[in-house]
Amino acid sequence: MTAQISFRHAVPADAERCFEIEAGAYEGDEAATLVKISKRIAQYPQGFLVLEADGRIVGFINSGCAHTVVMSDEAFKELVGHDASAANVVIMSVVVDTAEQGKGYAKMLMSGFVERMRVMQKQTIHLMCRDRHVALYEKLGYRYVQPSDSDHGGMAWHDMMMTL
């Protein structure tokens, strides 16, 4: 049986479920806190897309917008400097519940997110990823930019970008 898939913007009541998914999928200090996730939903719900399977959140993407993108800017993860009218989107999390991985949800999320950003007339989408995800993002249309200056969570990251 195929799950009924739907997309929508996050609402404040989604914060705890999104935090649960985030905490289960990221290592160490990589995961955003419940406070950060709640703030992202409250301040920029248009950039916080959830994917539901049979009415239950199984993954999400959250983002902010900037006129000038500095991927290593840790304050931006709390939306310091975010401007919804800016043309450049910065993805902070792309995450699928570990129990739901391998079902194509990440690709669905990314496709849905990119389409929404095109409709909003954004110009670029930026993200940071770990070594193991570089090839995946390249397949989804991102280009490799450089090793990131960020040491978020004490890990090595890579900057990726898509022109819309």
C-alpha cells in the first residue's frame, strides 16, 4: 500500500515532531534545538516545508533568506539577518525520520521545496552537507562550491548551491 503524501508549511504545533525527527537524524551537536525549530516556524513558515505520509510528518526542510549568503554564519541558524524578501535561500535542515528513510521522501521534499522557491521568485538555494551527501545533492541539481568554513557540530561540511 502506498502512503498518501502531502506537503504543507509548518505550524507552531509541528515543532515538537520536527525536533524529534531532527534529533534522531543528526549526530551530536548538529541537530537544531526545539527552541530554534520553533523560532524558524514562527518567523518564516513559508521556508519551512513538511512532508506528511498518511497525515504524519515524516520529514521537513527549513530555511531562511539572505541578501548575502555566508554559510558559516552560525547566528543565521537563529534567523539573525534573515529577510524574507531576499533572493537567496539558505537551507538549514533537510531531514527525514530515520524510520522512513529509503522511501524517496528526501527527493520528494527537495523537489517540492525547489518548486516553491521558484514560485516565490528566489534566485539561488544554498546548503551545507556532509561528505556522504555531496553526490546526492549534485544529482538533485546542486553544484559543489567549496569546503565550508563552518565547523557546525564539530564536523566537516561542504557548501552547495543551486541557481533557480
